Amino acid sequence: MLDLTATPPRPLIAASILSADFGHMIDECRDILDRGADLLHVDVMDGHFVPNLTMGADMIRGLRRHLPDTYLDVHLMVERPGDYVESFAQAGANMFTFHLEVSQPMRDAALGGVDMSELIERIHHAGMHAGVAINPPTTDPLPALRPVLDQLDLVLVMSVNPGRSGQSFMPEVLPKAAAIKAELGPNTRLEMDGGLKPANVRSAIDAGVDVVVAASAIFGADDRSAAIADLRG
């Protein structure tokens, strides 16, 4: 099993299964892992925080059953991430990433804002790594992030507005990623997700990204091995 807290010698490639053929999911995942992907990225959407509705614990459970040694990086684009901690841990998730935008102080507790420190402790107690994701419109996340940076295993900078695959990369998030990287410890990864492909990935890596998420750039490639190799920059 991949140790995501160890600084990788080269960028890790997380294949987002959102662009896989759902009718042949396990075959698709085995294929891209055999071709060089390091881990699988699983996007969970609740139809409220983002308009799309996607997979949940059953998908994670199925992946874990067939791919027992694969790291499952689960990104929850949901309003109430605390509702899923124990069920996702039991299903086999390795990373549980929730959004800064549903947390305090970004959202008042009276409106359902999540206490990040408490949620991170729950995630760790359940046996998973903990991550926080940041949307493109959140331009200055560090004041909210700093109190929990030493608890986090991963920070995910979204380079598209979340909700669907195939969008264009937003280069304006790169300074934000670089500023976050400057404050991360060696055991915390910086991940980027959204529109990354061989033509633009170098800019993300130069900003400090060491986990590259790609969906259509991998699953839609004619040569998946070459696409994965090129995504390493």
C-alpha cells in the first residue's frame, strides 16, 4: 500500500475514476494501475454542495474488495462530510478529503459549518488520512487552514469548479497552491485536481503539487501509459 505521507521522489498520479467506463470499472482501474497510476481518486458528490450526484460507500467497498492493495483517495464534495466518516472507513477509504467551504469559519456553525479540527480527529480515529479541499473562488484559504495544517495529511487545490469531469484548467489557482505549499510540512501532500493534462501539468508541479489528479486525460487517452508518464511532468 502506498504511503502517502512520505515525500514522493516524483509526482504521484491519482487517476480519477469519474472518467472511467462505469460498466467496466474494475477492469478500467486495473488497466490504469498496470500502466503506471499510483492511486485511485474517488469523487463523491451529494447533489447539494455540487449539482452532480455520484458514487458513495458501495463504490469504495467494491474497489477495495477487488483492489485490496490500492490506495483510495476519496474526495467528498458534500454539505455534511461528518455523516460519512465511519461508513467510508469501513468501506475501505484511505484518504477522506472534505471541503474548506463547508467548515467553520468559512460557514457559521448555526448554518452547519464543520469544526475542522474535530472532524480531522474523527477521520484519523477511524483509520484514514485526512485532507481539506479548496475551491477556486476561495482565494485566501490560509487564515482558515493554518490552525489545522499540522493535523492534515493532504491539501487539495481545485483547479476547476467541482462537479464534473472535462473542464478547463484554471491557472489562476497556481499562486494559491504555491502559498499553501510554503506552509506545509514534509508529511503533508499538496494535490491538484481539475483540467490537468501533459500540456499544463508542469506549472502545477512547479507550484509544489506532488499529487496530480487526472480523469479524462488518463481514461480518455489513446495511450494511457504515455499519458500517465507525461503527467509526471
